[in-house]
Amino acid sequence: MNLNDFDLVLWDLDGTLVDSCLDLVEATNVAMRGLGYPLVPFDRFSRMVGKGVRHLVTQALPPKTDEIVTEKAIDLFLEWYKVHLADNTRFYDGLAEGIRRLSVPSAVVSNKREGLCRSLLERLGADTMFVAIVGGDTYTERKPHPMPILEVVGAWKVRPERVLMVGDSAVDIEAGMRAGVKTCGVLWGFGDPSENPEFTPHFLAAAPEELFLPEG
């Protein structure tokens, strides 16, 4: 696949651009320890991430946890994560270099809070690589709703069919297809981009280097 064949490339963040598993799991478990709940194992994490901090923390807590306790857990998560979000998080090999070589603009469309997205990318020295950084709280809707994608596409005045959404989860693919853009599911992240049979990715990539191959 040659991403230069598009007019705009949109990227999910966690599990697509960066491997943030260690820091997200530790932030979650800081909250669980603080409240005396069982820790979250790594093998359960991939089913919890992708829909923002509130969803992640809620999934880690016991069912029917009181709302006050849930808010306390979110506060504990954010207090730790804001400081440590780049302790172990890094770009997947080849992605940052590949994006910098592209002749078309890239933007981030994530369900992580916008402030956290910006802070992480700044600490990784990558915030200037993207023409827009959209988080789960930037607009009134988040993925899988198409609004975040449509807002970026509209701002850049490009045709949706000339835009590619790249992500590791079914949430990314659904959002992209509902927005009328092309979609590429990546297989190195936390989720399964083909999990929802109603929204099948237009393309699949097994390794980052496959995204930067010239046609032919």
C-alpha cells in the first residue's frame, strides 16, 4: 500500500501508532490498587482499550460499581497517567519515520482524551507530524460515531473517498466506513479490526512497513 495515493491519512493512536500497553495497564492498576480491587491482567487488556479512559476504568472495576467509586478510580488513573504516559510508550517500529516521509498530511483521531494525546505526542517528539490531533472529548461524539472523522475531513476540504482511516480496532473501522472514507485495519495492535462483520476493512496490514510500499 502507498499512503501517498490518498489526500489525507487519519491514524488511531493507542495500538496503531504507539504501543502504550504497559503504561495504560499500570495506570489502570494504580487505580485498582488504590481502591483495593483486583489488578487487571495483560491478557484482558486488549478487550478493554479503545473507547476512552472511562470505558477502560469501568471495565476494570467490578460490575455495578458505585458511580462515586468509578469517578475516584478515573481520578486515580489520570493522576498517575498524566505523569507517566510516556514511561514505556513508543511508536511501533518504522511508523514515525514512514509518516515523516509521506507527501500527504496525517492526522490523529483517537478516543483518548485530546489533552492526553497531545501530551503523549509532545513527549515522543511527534506532535508536529500531524495537521490535527483529535481526541475522544474534542467533539460531542467519539468513534465509532463518524463525527470526529467527518470534522477533520471537512476542515481539510478533501473528498471522503480520498481519505484513509488506519486503526487496530473495529471501532476505528466502523467510524471510518460510516464517514465514507477508506479503512485499513492493522494487525499489530490491541484489537481486532475485523471483529465486526458489518464493517470489514478495505485493507489489512500485518506490519508497519506494509503501509509504505510503493504500488507495483
